[in-house]
Amino acid sequence: MLDALQADGYVAREPHPTDRRATLVSLTEVGRTAAAGLRSGRDEMAAQLDNPPT
């Protein structure tokens, strides 16, 4: 899954500076933009569920 996210430019991996066993994963700018869009859509859907048409 991380391979696909990295290939699409959503995350970046880098080695941990002191622990060679670990890899640090962080969102790229593309990933942050996508996450913000998902949060916005989730909030809109929650608002619609909280206020259904009568």
C-alpha cells in the first residue's frame, strides 16, 4: 500500500536518522492536499447526515 502511495506522490519515505531498522513516512504536499479534500468531503457528508431532508 505504501509503495502505491509513494508511486502516486502522496507520501515520501526516508531512513530514520538513528535507527537503521526504521523508515520515516510523511505526507507530501500532494498528500496533504488530498487529505484535506477527503476531510472536507467527510465533513460535508456528516453535515448532511445530521440534517436530513424532512
